[in-house]
Amino acid sequence: MAVSDRGNIRRLFAALLTSTAVCVVAVNPSTVLAQGTPLAPEVADGAKMLLRANELVYNQDSERVTAIGGVQMYYNRHRMVAQRVEYDQKTGRVMATGNIELVEPDGNRIYADSLDVTDDFAQGFVNSLRVETTDNTRLAAESAEQVSKDEMVLNNGVYTACLPCAQRPDKAPLWQVKAQRVIRDGKNHTIRLEHARFELFGLPIGYLPFVTVPDETVERKSGFLFPRMTLTDKLGFGMTVPYYHVFSPSMDATISPTYYTRQGLLLAGEIRNRFETGEHTLRFAGISQKDRDAFDTGTSDQRATQRGMVASKGKFEINPRWTFGWNVMVQSDNNFSKTYKLAGYSETPFTNDVYLTGIGTRNYFDLHNYYFNVQDTDAKRNAEKQQAIVYPSLDYTYYAPEPVAGGELKITSNFTNLSRREDDFISSGNSTRFRGLEGSYTRFTTEAEWERTFTTDQGLLLTPLLAARGDALRTTASSGPSFNGVSYTGDFEGSGGNTRYMLTAGLEARYPILMTTANSSHVLEPIAQIYARPDEQMAGGFPNEDAQSFVFDATSLFERDKFSGYDRIEGGTRANIGLRYTGSFGNNIGLRGLFGQSYQIAGQNSFAQTDLVNAGADSGLESDVSDFVGLAAIDLPNGFSVQGQGRFDEKNLDLRRADASVSYNVARVSGSLIYTNIQAQPEYGYPDKGEFLKSASSIKVNENWSVSGTATWDMNKGEVIRRGVGFTYADECTIFTVAYTDKPANTDPNDWTVTARLSFRTLGEIALGTDGSEDE
């Protein structure tokens, strides 16, 4: 009889799983939103139902289908077990009893003691409902009632994302939400929780008479978000209550008013738009400061009363290869966004950028325009006026698709055009460095490079190289700069246009030697390079904008041009010689090392030539025989890693610069220790020795609690220049962190900052302060 009436049995089971799925949807909207669970399961094509029971009865007279004893059903990727299932065709009711368990296709498990529902799902009742989802959220209710086709009510519901205690299952979870009634309105697509209580450690800490949230069919819905709090010495305690509003499927906004006890109401907002090819975000914020005298006298924070900012960020994919975008900000004074820690705009300097990039199979195009907001306390904005305004900077790289004379041909171009409102200089000791000149500076550079590697029968690797470069330059500075009576001593070209070139012929020889033992392998590789070039033309005769940061160490030993940018060109004939070692041992210990030296063989040494920033001074390359540079590192299997590199005087091996670090990650302790030693470089603008030690560590006290700390010591001055400490609690459902930092930055008006975050999985979080992690 069961075979002859499969339609009734299928209808029976569809009723069961749809009614139970409705219960899950009604009470756990956050999970359903993430998973996209449909209200009723879609039947797959050709879906078949499998049914097993100790006894199956179909009574034609009473029109009842009954499965009794160990009932197991499988239909459309759903599985259900129960002790008894009965379907009354006359009344249209489906009843199931006895340890009901339903396993959905996504892995969610639904339990109930009994279920009574009409076959059209208009009315029904579920007793002792319990739900366990795949993401470890749990829901329980004394009963659930389907009042009508569009409304379901759950009585005395409890929701949590915490796992039960294994030793004491009856113990209350760390947190849970209880509600007397949970009402799902299918017509208005809302879920209403009445008399909702939030409990922490079994104690009620929050109560809401009612709260309404969107159901699983709503992707976004207007409403208030979790509050955030801040605490700083100059702003006081701040409370933010964000409000989220949906305008359309492609447009929404968040308004975030924050009241600070010392400064008043800060109104901030963000409007987001999505388009077919990209997205745009508009940010704004403003405040009328109540207590501006809380800030240091004479600073931009103290002088301003009405403060605000407007920012725009966009990114658009023109096609799969080309992208156009921008990120710009305008503010009333130079420190507003940093003082109020506006996420994404509080760093200094903030880089305003308008860009166009293109990536091809063998070429790359990168165009940027920059304006730098230097966020500091200087009300006159002197540092910002000294920054370059770049319009634009263009980089283009092209690789020939086919080998040229058996080797690779690369063409690189750069165009830079910028201007400054004031001279940018730094004076320290007897050194004055002019990092930028008032006026405009334009340079166009293009270079072609060809190289090919040959391997001899004996394993020697020979790589010849040819390169040709040309530059066209123009500056509006009419004479050499001076500051406090100190004039630039180089041969400054002055206002006007010039051209220069550089031709290079080079050869690199490497001979890797492999040595193996039963438990280890070693590669010893002598390397020698020679580059023959004419002298650098007009060395130091132009502003040096992009080649100022120069460090000679083991990582730059074998660079053809060791300058960091295009404004300086390494000239003369130079040889680089070194020995590289790599070792690997069977116990997962790894060794790395490099040691070498550089020699100016002929021609003018570019690093000995004066330029506006003394880029080569005290670098270790200013003499014909360079300082020695070395690097050594060891990786250990137990979580330790040690690395150090240094530069040593070529005559007496005195230490000139050192960087060393130790990192560790063992069972309960992880962290790093970084040591930096920079000897005095008077001509480069650093008359005193710098020696710093930075420590960062984290200790896991137990499974849930951990403590972390960081500190930076100026060993030369014998003082701590930055420190912080934090505590963290984390388990499967809750994360709590609190941190304290003093002296966060020289440009930060706040002497100390407290940050905290309490996050409840699937519900949201309460934040105290910001650590800048939201910055983009």
C-alpha cells in the first residue's frame, strides 16, 4: 500500500521538513542570512524518497498513513528520524512524535519532542524545539506555533553561539539571549523578539521590551547598530550609536553620532554606492569643540572650534585590464581626522591619490597623482607645505614577448612632475639636507635593458647585460638653496632644462656548488659582478626627490644601480663580490648567509658626490673600497628564528650599522625582539648614534586568556619611548580585548589611549576606542 500512495508519503515528509525549517528561520536570522537557507527546500529533479520503519500502515477507510517504530526518511538531501509519523488526509494534519531529529543538507540539526502541523503549513505546533547549526549556534524553545501561513510564534526561546560545558552541561553558557516570544512575520519579513534579556555568565545585563530584526529574505535593513565607545584624555569618554539606512539595492549609508564628554557631539557619516563597474564611498564628519583648551596651547587642535572633513573614495574596473580610482580628503585643519581617529583617515601623512593602472600580459602601466596631508599639531601647516604635490607620477614597464638575441629585453619608463610651496629641509649638527625645493620639478626617464644567462658545462652561470638610459629634466629653482647661512656646496644646475644619459655593460658570474651529506644539503655560491659605465652626468645638480632613502647592506650588494630611485644614477665602473650560502638539515634547521664587498674600479664614484640630501654620505660606499656587508639567519624547527645583518668598516671592521631580530613561537609564548644600531652619520644629518630595542610578546595564560605587551627603548638615551599592554579573552563565542598605550605618536594630541572590544559571535560587538585596525 505504501508503494501505491507515494504521493501522500512525499507530501507528509515535505510538510515535516518545511514546518521545522520555518522554526529555524524564525529564530536565527543571522545564521540564515549568512547561509541563505530557503524557507522551504527546493525539490531536485528526479528526487526520490526513501522510507524505513518497523511498521508502515495505510488505512483507506480512515485515510491515514502511519509509520511506526524507528522511522527514517531521506528526501531531497534531507534526513529525519522519529518514533512515529502520522498523516491524516481528512483533516490535513501531520503529526510526528518521539525524539524527532532532522538533518538539513547544510548540516544543521533540528530536534523536537513532537510536531503537529497542517499539510498546507497554515497552522501547526512544535514542542521542545532545539536547533544546532554547523557554525555552532544553538537555539531552544519550549514550543513553536504556526499561527497562520505568514506568522509563527516561539515561546520562551533561548539563543547562544557558545558550546555547552563538557563537564557541566547544565551550566549556563557564557552568554545567551532569552525572549518570552519570538514572532516571525512572513508578510513584512521581520522577526520580533519580545521581552528580550541578554545574559552574561548567567546574569542578566541588558533588557529590551522588544526588538525587531529582518528575516532571512532581507539582505539589508535599516536600523541601529551596536554602540561603540572611546576613552582618551583630551576627548573624554565617547559613545557612538550608529544608524544604518538602506536607500536602494545599490546604495546605503551609516550615520554615526558620537558624544564626547569633553568636546561635545561629533557627527560622522558614510554613504556607499555600488555600480556595475565599481563602487564609491563618501565620508564626512564635523564637530563644534566644547573644550578646545583641553589641547596644548597654540596647536591646531586648540585653535580650532568648528572642525570637519569630507572624503571620497572610488574604484572602477574599466575593463579586465584597466582600473581607475581615487581616495581624497579635505579637512578644516591639518589634524582633525587624526585627533578624532576617523577610521581610514587618521594616519599621517594621509595620501590623497588619484590613479589609473593597467596590467597586460607583458606590460604594466601605473599613473598616480598625490597630495599629502601631514596631520600634526602645527597650526601653520609648515610640514604639509613642504610636501611635494605630484601631478603625476607615471611608471610603465614592457617586456618583449619574444627573446631578443636569445635574451630578455625590458623597457622601463618613468615620468614625474611635482611642485612645492616651500623648501623642505632638515638641519642637524653641521649638516643641512634639502629634501625638496620650492618651485616645480619635471623628469622623464626611459631605459632599455637586455640580459641573457649562459651555463657552461662546468656549471658556471654567466649573465651579460646591456642597458641604455636617457633623462630629460627641468626645474624652476633659479639658484642653489641655503638655510641659516649654510649654502649647498654642490654644482647646482639652477632653473632650466637639461638632458643626461647612462650606458652600461655588465657581466655577472655565479658558480653554485652543491654539497650533500646523509642528513643535509649545502649550496655555496661565489658571485662576482662588474659594470662598466661613464661617470654620472651633473651628479647632484638637480633635486633628489625619489632617491633619498639609501641603505647599503647585504640586500643591495648586487644591485646594478644601488640608488633607490630615478633622480640619481650610479656611474663609473664598479665590481661587486660576495659569497652566498644556503643550508638545509634533516631536522628542519635552515641556514642562510651572505657576505661581500663592493669596489669602485674606475671613474667617478657617484656615492662620493654631493647632492641636495647627501644621499651617499656615510653610506659605506663613498670610498673606492666599500664597507663589508653581511647577513646570517637560522630557522629552527621549534618556532625560533634568528636573523642579523650588519655593515662593517672596511679598514678595522668596526660596526657601522646592525639590524638583528629574534622571533619565537612556542606552546604558550610568542613574540619578537628587534635590535637596531646606527652609528653616527654626521654628513647624512644624524650626528648621534642611534640604538633601539623593540620587544613585542604574547603569553597564553590558559586556553582562553592571554596577555601581550610591546615596548621600545631608546638605549642611547636610556628611556622608553613607546609602550603598551593588552589582555585578551577568546573562546568559540566571545572575544574580549583591552589595551593601553602611551605616547602613541608625536603628532597625536592624546598622551594615552585605552582601547577595548567585546565581540559576541553572530550578534555583534561593543567597541571602546580604536586601535587603527580599521584604517584602510
